[in-house]
Amino acid sequence: MLSVSLPPQPVPMCAIALAILAASTDIVSRRIPNLLILLGLVSALAVQIALRGALSGGALWLGGAVTGFAVLLPFYLLRGMAAGDVKLLMMLGAWLGAAATVDIAVNTFIIGGVWSLGIALIRGRLVRLMRNVAALLAGSGRSICAPGASLEAAHESVGAIPYGVAIGAGTIAVLFTMVH
């Protein structure tokens, strides 16, 4: 992971609060509200400009937002996650910048992957999970299935997780490891 220092307050506090709020709503409603994302993006821009000036703050905000969006967009396009998850990482990236966003994504993938494996094991669906991952990695949403199998069966989910929780946990983990 990249070496990134902890940003000045109120950035870490706001990012953690927004990550926890998004994770909570994802658990309860299986959605991350667009209003939360919008408020997070607007407030991140205001704080970045107040802390760093218009040019530097705006650049950090934009770089983090674009990075968060770009990292998760392929998984959304391949139907591996929901749009709210992509927007959440985009918003957190606007608060924390591009380098921290890459670290958050790595931590999120680890946390979400371990969580998904655990659910698949508990439900006895590990083989289906491996097929789905292979299909995702093969690209274009194509599935790996036996000849004659239906497309719905090939894309059968092993059970969705509220990925906002993994993103929130990844964010908190990165922020706590930034403290020297």
C-alpha cells in the first residue's frame, strides 16, 4: 500500500462519520442514499478548499473522487456491485484523496472477499461463488457454466452483502493505519 499521512481534521472525522452512516443505511435498507453522497461530495469540496485553497483543494477533491469512481466502476459494469457502492467510494475519495482511496479499495476488497467467502462457506455455496468470480474475471459478464445451462442459473447469486459495510471498514482501517 502507498504511504499516506493522515489528513488534517476535520477530514478523518468526517470521512469516518460518513462511512459509518453509509454502512448503517446499507445494512438497514440495502441502499446508500444519493442525498448522503451529494452532501458528502459538496462538504468535502468546501473543506478541501478551506484547508488547501481553491486550486490545490479542488485538485485533491477531484483526484480522489475520480479514483474512487474509476476503481469500482468496472465491478458495477460487470454486475459485481451496486451503484451506491461506487458512489460511496467516490465520495470518500473526495475527502481523502487519490492515494488513500487506492488503499481503501485494497482493504475493501480484502474485507469484502473474506466476508463473501465466509457467507458462501456457511451457505454451502463455495463452488457457485468460485464460478461467479471466474466469470467476473473472464469479463463481459459472461458466465462459466455447463453446456445447456440457463443464463439465470449461470448468474445465480450466492447472496449479496451490504458492500457499504466493507467500504466503511476499509476506510476506517486505512485512517487508523495512517496515524504514526
